[in-house]
Amino acid sequence: MSSFRLEQQYLKLWDKFEGKQQLTNLQSLSEYMFCTKRHMRTLLNSMESAGWVQWESQPGRGKKSKLTFLKSSQSLRQNRAQELLEQDNIDQLLHLVGDKESVKQLILARLGQSFRQGKYLLRVLYYRPMTNLIPWTPLRRSETHIVRQIFNGLVKINEDSGEVEPDIAHHWQEISQNQWRFWIRPGIRFHHDRDLEMEDIVYSISGFFERNAFLKIYRIECPAPLVIDIFTEEYNKWLPHLLSTNGSMILPREWQSLDNFESYPKGTGAYSVERNSKNQLKIKAFDSYFGYRALLDEVSVWVLDDLAKNIDVKIKMSTEENNLTEVETRLEDGCYYLLFDKRSKIGRNSIVKQWIAKVLNPLAILTKSQRYCQERWSPANNIIPSWYYADGFDNVEKPEQLSSVKITHFSNHPEHIILINSIKDILKEYKVRLDVQEVDYNQWFEGDLDSDIWMGSANFSPPLEFSFIFYFFDIPLFHKCLGNDIYDLIPKWKSGVLHPQEVSNDFLRTNSLLPLVHNRLIIEGNRCFRGMKMNALGWFDFKSAWYAPNI
């Protein structure tokens, strides 16, 4: 019998007798435990060997034996809880303790780094599970970061400079305006112990371009071993950058036949998924990674759903407050925004959009928000904090016919609720009802529902000339809400003459998109934690982080 099962049986006995010494017999105990007398004797022997009970049997018919409890249920639960924490087994921990507040306190005490059995571990608290990690599916910010730890593309983007760097391909060359060539590293392996083959690359890249038909890639060839040629119908300056995006990452071509690939994907990256449930995501360093091996051996993301929504979650590297130092804090290059839908009557009415943009200005939103949000948010004059746009709609009056507005947002995002409540309070002052439609992220991403306004958030990494425009091309919602306005940008973007700030200003001038607030990203840690460079997603590259012991 497992130790966990034996503990459950002991706790059942303890609860039955409230931990008090009992005069009883095997027959009575076996009836209560729904087992045979023989199995009951085995249970008592095991509990006695563990030092939990003392069983003094009395020979003879009708004689009662003495059962003495030696270990309190609270002590046993605490010891077991610590063991489960050490094992990163959050599922069993929640089942054992039951009290979510107690679980929260146990986990908070263990956040940050630790060193166990020769391995460096990092534990982070998060408010929602990340059970879908397929790169080309609709992914939110944190899933996007995790996917980049698990998979590789032909190339990658340097998060500081915005330059294209080698990844699976070690070199590449623009052969002509319509042909690019990539040379592939040899000896790359997937997490499920299979060599990467050229067919995997052709399969993955072909799928990416099929899902993005506007890119107009018409042929992919392997002219020689470890060489890939990509042919385009027209010149595209950003093709190497496109091959660094999540949608173009390399999957094993048999991925659909692999068990639970959605939650346990098999890539070629620095980390592989060891556990992924509603309560925990655990990734471990992949020893056969073709690059530098990760310096952190394991990263566990502990999920506590509603608990994490109510606390200020930061990556903490020490429980001693005087040892904490703010590693990095900055405004995100992006914002929370409202997107007007041209398919709706309100979304097509320029006067209504002007009035909504006026009353739902960023300062009004912040005034209605919680104090904590006011400290972490900054009013957004434009999509990017450093961009300025002059607003010219101060004198717009409320349209008489406007009585309600329908807004759609994706679920499981605490800050959306705060923003929507602020918007609801503001519109109520003008006797306008806000109808809220909460959907899952996939539904939001596709944008096939009826709505006047859609709420979203965006984060952009360098170079903005690529990532800013591609964000709007990549999400079907924008194609459907903006219509021809988005399609007309594609030729200029491909040729490299489209400036992102001009596009943003056009969105604001036409009230197609209304920026609300910029969020402040914060990572905290102690002085022993090094290599923690925050990226545009508010995370950091796990494989480059390390500990310098205080010696």
C-alpha cells in the first residue's frame, strides 16, 4: 500500500475516534474501514511500524484490544504537506489539506528558488492553468512564453535588439527577392527521443503558411541534406522574422498521434513538459538540447485559480523581505484596449465611437479603478507608451439613441473584470447600459460573435516594425472588425515601408481602437538570482537564469 493511501486510512481512524484511546477489536475496526479482518491487521501493523499507533491486542473471545494514537492528524497532515510540496505535487496537496487558505500560505513560503538533490528549482505562483501548449493555436501571453521554452523555430528574435538570430537554422541567405535558403543544424532531437528530420521542418513551415495565406508562400524544397529553400510569390522583407513566430515553430510531423500533445507537447527546446494539470505546470531541462543546457533544472508554475487573483503575484526568490530587491520594472510596450467592430451598428457609427472614446478616456478609467490598479497602471495615450497622439473629440455630445453597448472579453483574466466594472460605472452615469459577454480565448481570437466592442490586451517585442503589424494580421478578430483597413496595409508592410506609429495613429483617428492603460511589469528577486532579464511578455528566459550562492 502506498504511503499516501496508508495516511488516508490513518486519518479516517483518527477522525472516527477523535484521536482518543479506544478499547475495540478487529471486527469492529474492519467493519468501519470496509475491509477484512486480515487486511485490518495489516493496516494496524503498518501504522505501528510508522510510529503512528500502538496496538495492544488481547487474546481470547470477546476480549477488547487497546488502540492508542501516537501522532496527531494535524502533525501527519503537515508532514505530508511538506513532502508533497517538496515533490511539487500540488494536486495531492489540495486534496490532503482541503483548506485553500492553508495551501496558499504553504505555497507562498516555498515560492522562488531552491536547491534539492543537486538541482536548481524555481517555483512561481500563477492564477490559471496553461493546458494548451500547441504553438500555432491561439495562445495568451504566458502560454506564448512557455511555448518558446519548449519549441524552436528556424530562427529566433533577440529580445533586446530585435535582430534575427540562429536557432534550428545556423545560417540563412536571401538568394533572390523570391527565394530564401536556410542551413539546418545536424543532430537535433525531439523530447520524445527522435531525431529532427527535414520532413518535420517542411511539414511545420508549410502548415504555418497555409494558415496565413496572405503571406503567399508557394513552395518549400530541400535541395540538399540539411538545406531548406522557401519560395515566395512576392518580396517579403519580414520572412526571417515570420519564421521566429510561435506559429512557425517546428513540431514532429506525427504530433497528432502522440498522447495528449496539447498539454504534453514534444519539441526540441531547452525544456520539456514533465507535468501539466489544472493545478501545476512543471518543465524540466532537456539534457539533449542542441544549445547551451538550461541553468535552471526545473521550473514549476503552481496554479491556485481564485487564490492567485487576490494577491500580488510576483516571482519571489526569498521569503525574507530584507533580502528582496526589485530586479526590473517597466511599462509594457503595449496596452489594454477596446476594439470597435465594424460589423455592428455602433461600430460603424463615427459619432457614437467619438463619444465613447471621449467618456471612456484613460484617466476616467483609472479614476474608477481600484487603488492597486492605479499604482500599477498608466493612462494610455497611444498603443505604445512612447508614442503620442493628440485627441480632438472633447466637445462631442452623447447620441440620443444610444442606450446600450455590448462588450466582449475573454474569460479568466482578473484585470478585464476591473476594467469592465470601471467602464460600466462610467456609462451608467450617462444612462447607457453595458452588456457584457464573456467568452473563452479561442472564441475571442476568432471573433465570430456579435459585439459592438471587444476588449483585449497586447504586448509587443522588438522590432516594432514587424511585431506591431503582424499582431493585427495574425488574429482573425482584427480582420473581421477592421475589414479592408487591415488588408490594405499588407503590401506596404511586406516591402518594409510601413511605420507602426502611423498605423496606430490611424486606428486612433478613426476610433477603430481605443487604448486604455499600460500595465507595469515587475519581477522581484534576491541578489543571488542572476540572468533574469525581463522580456516583453513579463517573463524571463528560464534557461539563462542562474543562482550565485551568497558565499
